[in-house]
Amino acid sequence: MTELGKGAEFDLIRALRARWGKLAVGLGDDASVLAMTRGDRLVVSVDAAFDRVHFRTDWFSFREIGYRAITAALSDLAAMAARPTGVLIALALPRNDERELLEIADGIADAVSAAGTVIVGGNLARADVLSLSTTVLGEAHAPLGRAGVQQGDLIYVTGELGGPRAALRALSGKQAPSPALRQRLVRPVARIAEARWLAGNGAVAAVDVSDGLAADAGHLAAASGVGIELRSDAVPVFPGATPDDALAGGEEFELLVASRAPIPIADFVQRFGVPLTLIGAATRGEGVQLLRDGERVAPPTGYDHFST
């Protein structure tokens, strides 16, 4: 590992490198070098998390903040059925508190370890607000995209939905969410292994549920030039959440996938211990149609950072 120079910033990097141990590789050069498997494609994504926008330090521990920021970025690789090969983190810190930094570092390590990847670089800076910008690198022989859906395809979703929204509603009302709801909010899972299995068992397109189920179904529909019909009663709801939470709640990081033929649900559940539910189909037309009690209703809009 490359030796670092002198200075307070590099002292902090040394502290991070010691904290991460074998999870951090090649830190110290101006850029990272990764070997790709022959025939695979490089898949890259970047995500940013800001205090008072994506998290609140009075609601989340610093360890949870680090974990959620990295997991959100890794979920984008999962949506592409890519295997993570490295993570870079840019941290902006509003105060020089090494204890808080190392707690964030522990959360980053939790997420990186869970994904089976490594930290290959990053940046530290002072700023007015705490933020984490994460770049994730991955590889896939045949990445999934959003544009592969055809009329008649079946639409599935992993997991149970609505938990994060229900937990945030409780926190916003100065109530403590149930332990299960809080855990669902602070410890989401990037469905990396699940996505690669789904890609090998019929999935032709995917998106991670970060803006809300109905909104992200709309992204699939728009990219593929089809309509998507969702059955409200089929959407799996996390215990303690409502059906509206499940349709509109963001930051689920579950996978919405399309397949030409039925996916073996029992095999998926046995392998991963996670539900996989058939919730709709691709149709002629455009946009998302929601069926509730046999009638078409307008779907919720989901989250948009720039919505007025």
C-alpha cells in the first residue's frame, strides 16, 4: 500500500485506512487501478447523500449514515445485475471530529463488507454540511437496463415495501417507529446477489425502488416505450406500513424486474429468504396504470428532488 505524506488530512486518511483494514486496497495514489474480467463490461454509478436531505443526524447514528449512503449507491449496481469491484467515497465534514468520522467509516465498512467489495479511494474535505458522495464500480457480462421491457412481460418486485416511509412518518411526528420499521429504514440491503440470480433466470430489465414503486415503474415504462399495469392488492406491504406507503415510499432499494416468462419464485425465496412477488405486467400504451378493486386509479407520483 502506498505510503502517505504528512498533514492533518493524511492523518485522518491513515485513521480510516487502519479502521477499514483489508476492506481498503490501494489507497494512496492519485487514482485506483482495477483489473476487469475478460469479456465483462465496466458499470459505474455515483450517488450523493446530504444532511437534512437524505438523512438527519438527530434521527440516525453516524454509523447508520455511512451504511445507508454506500448501500444506496451499491443498489444502483444491483439494478444493473453488476458485481461490485470497488467503492470510492468523498466525505465532506462540517467539523473536525474524528470520533464521528470513524463512526461513519464503520458504517461504510458494514456496507462494503455486506456487498463483498472493497474501498479503493476517495476524498476528504471541510464543508458547511455533512455529505457523502459515493462512486461504485462494478462489472457484468450482460448488464440489465431499464429499456428491455416488452408488451406482455411479467413485472416482479423483491421484498416487502413501505417500511422506510412508515418509519420516516413516525420520526417526523416525533414518534419512535417500531424496531422492525426502524431497522428497515436504517439497514436497507442492496440486492446484488439477488439481481445476478434474477438476470440468470429470466429478468430482462430492472430498476431499484428508490423513488417509490409506482414512480420507478414509470421509469421502466418510459425507457422501454410500454405501459405497465400494477395490481395494488398484489404489492407486498411491510408489516406496520400501509398500501400507500408501499406504492409511494422511496429508499426501499428493492428490485423491480421484468421477465418474458415466469420466474421460479419458490427457488428465489429458498435461495435468498426474501419474497419475490408478481405484481403486474407490461401493456400497450405508456406510463403506469394502477388497478385497485378492479378499477384503474391514478398512481402516486413518488419522490422527486426538484418537484415543486
